[in-house]
Amino acid sequence: MAKTKELSKDTRNKIVDLHQVGKTESAIGKQLGLKKSTVGAIIRKWKTYKTTDNLPRSGAPRKISPRGVKMITRTVSKNPRTTRGDLVNDLQRAGTKVTKPTISNTLRRQGLKSCSARRVPLLKPVHVQARLKFAREHLDDPDEDWENVIWSDETKIELFGKNSTHRVWRTKNAELHPKNTIPTVKHGGENIMLWGCFSAKGPGRLIRVKERMNGAMYREILSENLLPSARALKMKCGWVFQHDNDPKHIARATKEWLRKKHFKVLEWPSQSPDLNPIENLWRELKVCVAQRQPQNITALEEICMEEWAKIPATVCENLVKTYRKRLTSVIANKGYITKY
């Protein structure tokens, strides 16, 4: 039997109002276009419970007891990689037979959802301690200090890859039509390497690194682009340069070059991409580039430069303005990688 449509609250209340003024169930049914039995059921509910609202329904009993729920919740809390099959077997040994969907529904009610594990840098205990030390030491630094930092990094952008994912409207059995596909090649296809920098005042220079980068090339990039970026961004005297602990960045020759140029360098904890706000700009850049669907390496480079130049200064300002939140997150997360 098909499920009937539930009456609106206004209609139910109107039935009660008509009943109270003395109208019969038949008369109310004719006036409102309802069956007499429906009108009678609403009136009986009102007489019994003094309301026409839906009452709580008991439903079928849970297959997993409260004790069983606690057991599987505790199991996945200790080991998030526990599979549904493992939990089914655990419950079966305890005398409860359930299916995998029941496990999923039960854990979802406990606020636990199965998701793909994020890929993050490998953190050793020394990295965790260094990250905590950095966050605690700089937590109370004034916002003006972070506004006087030039953040830098390198990134790789692929011509074909995950960034080129798009949805298409198509008919049945047309999934392989050229208009409905995205061309891919093995190993991600061609790509370009970029070096860029920015500050709270906006994006600095972005350049393509055309050869395999070594220490000498990195120093050349800094020589040709770092100081011009600082001038273009109108950085205050005593501005600070940030880069990570890539071997090219911390090579003795690079450190000496930076010292001779009198550049102040921010001491940086290793394995900390979440502490560098330029990572947020890289993500935005890749999304914008993918939307324009470059067809070759030349177009890819041109589009990267165009989209980088379009980044509003307000976006950069907000990334730096909220830097204390990053430090707070690292401390709250006991030194491990945060959502940033």
C-alpha cells in the first residue's frame, strides 16, 4: 500500500477547531476534502494527548546493545584503521550478529565517519618537539611581526592530474566520448616547478624553475627575486625572510650568502607545511589553473603567472592576520600536523 501524505499542522488544527464548534466528523471531512476516518483519528489524538503534533515513535530496537556500542567506539578510538569486518567479528565473538552497514550507522550516530586518511609529512618525535617549541615561542608575537615576514616556497603544478578533475553532463553509455573525458598520462604527465613568495601586503614574484634546482640555482633565484619582491611589497626595514629546511635552503653556502646580504631569516621547524601560509595560496592557484584547463606546458606557465597576479592583497593579509590560530592549533594538537 502506498504511503499517504501527512497532513499539515494547519490542517490538523483546523479539524480540531471545527470539532470544537460542534461540527461532525463527516461534515469536517466534506469541508476539508478528507476521509471521515482521517478526521476521526486526528480528533481522538487531540482528545487523548491534547495535541495534534506527531508523537515519538519507538521503532525497531537497536541490534547493538549500549555495551556493544561502547566497545566498538572504544576500539576505533584506539585504532582508527580498524575495519568494519574486524568490528563485525568482535561483536560476533561477543554474541551479537550484525552487518557492516549496521556498524557504519552505529558509529555515525556516535559522531564517527569513515573517511580517506590524509597524507601528511612523517613526523618524528624531534619534529613534534621542534614544532611545539616554535609555536610556544612565537604565540605571543604581535601581528606586526608576522606582517613583516616574506613567506616563500616551491611547488609543482601538473599539466594533467588530480587538479584537472571536472564533472560533465552526458547521456548513457557516452562516458568514453572525447568530450566527456579528461586525458591523462602515466606518472602525472608534464609539470612545472615554481618558486614564489608573498607577504601580508600581497603576492611577490613567481618564477618558473626550468632546471633541477641545486644550491647555486636557489641562491640565484633569491638574488634576482627576493629583494625586488621586498621592494615591490614595500616591506618595512628589518623584514624577515622565511623558507623551510630543504637541504638547498640550509646549505652552508646559502646561509653564508644570506648573512652577507644581511637578510634576517626566520628559524623554521622541519616538516611544517601547515605553518607556512603560502601553502594556502598554492592550493588556490592550482584550483584556478585547473579550471582554465591549459593544454600544454607553455599555456600552463602563462596561466600560473596570470592567476598568481590576480590574488587579492586582502587574501594575503587575512592569511597572515590569522597566523596566531595556526600556532594555537599546533599546541592544541600536541605538535602534530593541523588542518592548515
